Amino acid sequence: MKYHILCSSHHLYQSFSGMIADVLRRRGIQCAVYHAPAGDLFDADRMLLLGDMSIVEQFDAAFRGRSGSRPPAALWFLEPLGPAELIVRKGRREYAMAHCYWPEILPSGLSFLQRLTAPHRAGSRPKQNLLVNLFRQYHAVFLKSALRKAGYSCGQLDWRDLFYITYRQLQISRHFENPWLDRIFASTPSRARVIEGLKIPVQYVPVGWHEQWGRPLKSQPRDVDVLFLGHLHKKRGRRASLLASVGDQLPRHGARLKIVTEACWGQARTELLNRTKILLDVVRLPWEIPGMRLLIGMSCGALVVSSGFRGDCRPYRQGEHFIEAPADVLTDRLLHFLNHEPDRRKITQQAQQFVTQEMTLDASLEHMENAFEHGTA
């Protein structure tokens, strides 16, 4: 058995594809990772693409130019989408507008506008001009209105976030019609629901734990009370203001909030999380479960407290594996678990056991193999 993994060269995908390759090789399966088409690309029994439909676009010409048989190919969809309440129906015009293929959407008589709005090419990626970005911002106003009507807060989202979660849906509709992509696996329940809503077959397979996500270290004192690990994006956004509020209130009760916004990966992150009592997550997309933060926190024995998430949290269970705390009671919940170590340790032990023994990357790949073999996950 031989797998080929196709993904972008972004460091996150390089790291994750390395985890997959490590698990497969432990199982005696040959594996190679490709970031671009190559002569031996199809010399495999299985092909697994990682990311969103952009990776399908990247390898599309190689697949379409293939003569003869080819191995089955599946996409593990790992990028955010909008909520199921905001499904964008497929259509050539909608896709052209989203991708800004202006010659396809402007009347033929307006050739001067076509020239004015045509993207300038820089290598293989279009460098969008001012008019393109103005269109996208105009589009985002309507997306924010639709999200608010569905009950979601949009204060943390800018127009780029809103544009691209919609654009990815249009990509799915357009590219799943090609003849070589055999199936899609979705990494979260919300992404699976969106793809199902587009009338496209999909199977839910969560991202499982690998020791590179994190692991318990011996003799590490937990001297960090509450840790926020991530980007602020907006200095005055919901995330920044909530962290400022928590950071002001905790010291009054003898606790501290540590904020780390610079890149923190590998062993340095594992050591930091093993020193942490509570890992605080302030979600940006309230319908998207914060899977990566749950994995890295739980595997290192830190209690994950999430604020702003509302949706399907499978495969985790709220109150058993992590804590959900609305913004108005967030500080109180943090102080409770800082001051009641038995309550905190009960949840962290359950969560650590769950991710390291049950929800493993090996189990995720086993689900995929069953789908390749029998059509079920």
C-alpha cells in the first residue's frame, strides 16, 4: 500500500502532512508528500489532498492530463467555511464574481470596464486591484447582515474573513463536478453540514491527535494561570477587548493572563502548555469548533476554556472535555477553575485520555481507509 499526500507548502500543512506520513509509515504503509505536480505523482494506491478546493485547483491540470487509470483521490477539507445557514448556491456568475473574473460578468460592450477591472497577474496569482477589493467589501456587508439574522456575532470578522468563507463554498460547488475527485472528508461537523447543504457527498472525519500536537511532560510546574495563544487581528475587536477585560480583572484575585501572539510551535509550545493551568480560546468564527486549540491544550493537560463558540462540538463534550463560557461570566469561570484544582484536574484528565487514546490521528486515517475500501467511514 502506498499513499501520496498533496498539500500546499505552508508550514502548517508541511507539519500536518508530516504527522500523517509518520502514522502511515508506523503502520507499514509507504507515503510521499507533494507540494506540486511531479512525474511519479500517480504512482500510488491512494491520494489524499489536504486543505480546501485551492489544492484541487493546483493539481487539476495534472489529473485531467492523466491518461489511463489513476488511484482514488479524496480531499480532507481543513479550512473554515461559513455556517450552514449561509450556504451560497452554485452558479458560474456567482463564482466569477467571487473570483473576480470580470470578463465573464460584464456586458461585452463595456470593454473599457473589463480592461479597468482585470486583475494583474503576478506569477500564477492575481494581484487584485482597488475595484476588486471594493466589490469584496460591498459583498461582505450583506454577509454580515445574513449572519446577524442567523444569530451570530460578527464583531471579530473583517471583510476578508467573510469573503473567503463564502468563496470556499463556491469553489466546492464548482470543482466537485470534475471527474477525478472521488470523495470529500470534512474535519468538523459544521463544514460537513455546509458541504451536505450543497448536495455533495461528504463524510465527517475529525483531525486526530499526534504527539506533535502536544504531550504531557514530567516535572513541569504549572506556573501560568491563564494563557491566550494566537493572533489578535484587530486591536479594538471583540477578542482584544475581551482579553483586555480578563487581563484587568484576574490580577484583582491574584491571577494573571499571559498573552502570546508571536509564533509558538513544536517543543516550545508543548513546554509552555505543560506549564499552563487554563488555555483560553476566544473564537473568531462562532460556528467553528476550535479544533487545533482543543487538541494542543488537552494533550498537554491544560484546561481549555472557550468563549464565543455556539454549535456542534463533536467529537468533544462540553463540561467533560472542555468548558464553554459566555463573555459575561468568563472571568468568573476562569477563577472557579483556578481556585478549585480538583474540578480542573477532573476535566483535564478526562480530556487528555480521550484525545491521546481514542481520538487519535491513527483512528482518523483508519476511518478514511474504510471509506476508500468500502465507501463508509
